[in-house]
Amino acid sequence: MNIENDNKFNLTLILNGALVGLITGVAIQLFKFFVDGISGYRTLWISQTSHNPYYKVLTFLVLLLIGFIVGKMVKNEPSIGGSGISEATSYVNKPKEMNQRKNFIMKYIGSILVLGSGLTAGRVGPSVHFGTMMGVEVGKRNGLGQEYTTLMVLGGIASGICSIFNAPLAGIIFVLEIITDKADRNVLTVLLSSVATSYFFINLFENPPAFALQNMQDLPLKHYGLLLVLIVVSILFTKLFIFLFYKTFVILDKIPLKSEYIAIIPFALTGLLYYANANFIGFEHDLFMNLEVNLLVNSAWVIIMYFAVKLLLTLITFGSRIPGGLFYPVIFVGAVWGLIVFRTSYMVFGVEAYYMINFAALGIVAILTGVYKAPLTATLLIIELTGNFMNLVPVVLTALLVQIGTDFLDVEPVHNLLVRYKR
């Protein structure tokens, strides 16, 4: 690339970064359309066949077949397995040659099959991976060279986060906090141009919120003692989660089956739950609202059981290395964790019901910070999702203390484990 002066160079970065943001936004918007469409048909099919045992068996067999197909895809191209955040981090830290077009197509189809089938996986990791491959494509096609192709990748990653959560600031901070520690003018120029373009594009469409976290109240000082309880138990749970995550990889690796058959396991477990309880299947947009209602009418043990089942499905899904994101399940686990603490406080101390959203949001901040070691990302994401600055103090306090606590317990970031156990 011939750079005549700084102005032309900046314009080159801005235009290419904007292009990355645009095509990443288009790809993710279509991705959400396909996943939502398939999920809608899946829900309708389950409701209409719930009383027919033959259709139940047929549905289960189709799920097993989809699992086998996904397993074959991952065996053929191992880089499409898992979340995508670890792959993005690996590429930025040590760029390598990739067939980005083939990888994109296979990751795209594989992720749609996994999420459309209702497995406990999220959209964030694949979206980050899509952004990575879009950045590589733009860099190669426009002859930018490896250094500036990496900048395009960073722009694609930020656009992926922005497009999923409609949270541009969280997308930028995610890149700077988790993916790279480089924050010079060129990096910031590409990040801003990419995120601005993707943010503009996705807002041309009606996108339901990832989580219904509006209507947060200002948490009074009298409840900060309960906040400290949430922080302490979240630190301990994060340590347990990372340990279970590691053990799941170890256990599944010891099963004497080919990888394409291992991939069937989470599909089979999900299939067994298809007709048991819709809340166990996937992450639908209204699932969080349903959980809030159930929280007040069901006993705490029902919520804990639900939490345990979703946690188990999350671990097995990622232990099998099929395509799908971990970021969203971690957020959901954090929300439920916060709601469990609230439910206990509601029963024991009579905490007002309207603080439910506060505890859910603070649970997300706590678990996201602990699992990804990303306090700034967790803080900004919650602020952008809630549109509420009144709780900045408890949010920052939660992120800071959880970071200190998990550092003290030597908790390893989950994306480091994903890199280590990538086949």
C-alpha cells in the first residue's frame, strides 16, 4: 500500500474500517434473522407436536443428525468450533494465513444450526469471529498488508459486539481490554469508523434488546451489604465455573468417540428437554422476562434447578467444541445468579421487588468480569443495555471488587482456556 501522507493514510483507514463495519453489520443482521426465524419455527413445531410421540422421536432423530453434520463440519475445519473470541485473539496476537471465505461460510452455517436447534450457546462469539474474517477479507482484497489487515480485524471484532448488543462503546472497549493492549491513533481510527458504520446500519432495523434490563432503580446504600454478598459469592462461583469448564474438556476428551459423535451429545441432551420446559431451550428474547415472573411465583429451589441445568448445558456444549458463543451464556448465568441472590434477599430481608433488575444487572457485571477478566467491558455493556447511569457506583464497585477477588484466587480468563483446548 502506497501511503503518500498522513491525511490520505487516515482516509484509507477510515474507509476500509467503515467497509468492515458495514459488511460485518450486514452479515450479523442476516445471521440474527436466520436464527430467529428457525427458532420461531422450532417453537411452533414443538408446541404442535407435544402430544404426538412419533413426532417427538422424529424430532429427536433430526437433532442427532444435525449434531452429526455439525461435528463433521468441525472435524473438517476445526477453526470454526468453539466461541470465536479465542480465534480472534489468536489471530491478532499471531496472524496466520487462513481461508477466510471457507471458514466464514462453515462457521455461519454451523452457528445457525446450533443456535436454531436451541442449544445453550450464544451469538456473540460467532459474531466476533465473523468480524474477524470480514477484517481479513477486506485487508487481503485491498492489499493493506498484514499490519493494517490486523487493524481491520480489530474493527470487525468491535463491530461484531456492537451489532449484537447495539452497544458501540462496549464493542470498542471489548477490543482494547480483551483482544489487544495496543491503543494508538490508527487502532482508534479503525475502531471508531467500523463501529459507527455498523451501529448506523443495525439501527435501520428493529432489533429487540438482548436483555430486558430497563427500569433499573437507584440502589440505596442500605442494600450495599447485600451487594457485597453478591460480589463475594460471585467471586467464589467464578472460580468454580472455570474449574468445571476445564474439567468438562478433560472428561469429554477421555470419551472414546470420534469428534463428530462427541458433537451429538449436547444436541441429544437438548432434545431430551425439548418437550419438558421451553425455558431450557436456547436463549429467546422473552426468556429473561419469563424468568423474572417465575422468580416471584416459584420457590428458590426451582430457580436454582433451572440455573444448574442451564449451567450444565453450557459446559457440555462448549466442551464438545461445536460452533457457538460463550459470552451470552455467561451473561445469562450472571443474570440468573443475581436473581438467585435477590430471591434469597426478598424472602429473608424483604428487599423490595423493584430492585430485581438491579441484582440481575449486577450479577451480569460480576460474572462477566470474573470469567473474562474484563471489568470495563462489563461496566460499559450494562450501562448501554440499561441506559442508566444512576447505578454507576454499584456497577463499578462490583466490577472492581470482583476483578480484585478473582486475581487473588488466580482465576484464569476463560478465553485462555479455550485457546489451550482448541483441537
